[in-house]
Amino acid sequence: MVQSKESHQISSLTLPLTSAPTTVAATELRPWGSFTTLEEGRGYKIKRIEVKSGHRLSLQMHHHRSEHWIVVSGTAKVVCGDREHILSSNQSTYVPQCTTHRLENPGVIPLVLIEVQNGEYLGEDDIVRFQDDYSRAQ
């Protein structure tokens, strides 16, 4: 019986990063559902958002960030500026900085989406609410 020895070489590629990402995975409950911050780094934040059936987030905008939304499951009714459209699983949309927007779940199952935020400041206090079903408008 002959044994062969295999040699495996692993090459590594070092990418210049301005800051290392932080894995957060902290879930926050809201009246409309919840969001979990999956990862955050300099200039970006990734969230998993779940919206209960029949609920919606406030009509809002952000001064310091844009957002990309990718639907994982369920149906999303999206208002972005003066446009309104419906998104299903594996569809996405972009919300530019300083644009009024709203996310709603008109379906019967929970809406799950991934949100990628980009901007210089990504704090939760960068939300200007114009209308809110839960009396949180400013």
C-alpha cells in the first residue's frame, strides 16, 4: 500500500482596509417588526429587516446615507420620492440620500429584506420622519 503525500498551498491576498468590519448581530424590536445589524464598518452598515404583515415604517429621509434594499422573502411596497412600486423575493431598489421613502408589507407573510447603508454617518438619529403610524413623527 502506497500512501501519497499531497501538498496544499494557501495563498492569501491582503486588501487595504481603512477599518476592519465589526460583526454586531444585535436585534432591535420596533412596532412594525425588527431589525438586526449584521455588520458595520467605516462608511457602511448591513441590516436584516423584518416587517410584520400589514405594517409599515415611517415616511422618512436621511441626510447622511443612502440605502440599498434587497427582498429576501415576502412582498415590499416601496415609496421612494414620487415613485411607488412593489418588490418580490430577489428584487432590489436604491434609496438615494435626502430622498423621502417608506417601506411597507402589504402581504400576509413577514417581509424580510437586507438593507445596505452607505454614508459618512449611519446613526439611527439620522432619521427625519414626516409621517408615522406609531406617533414617532417629529
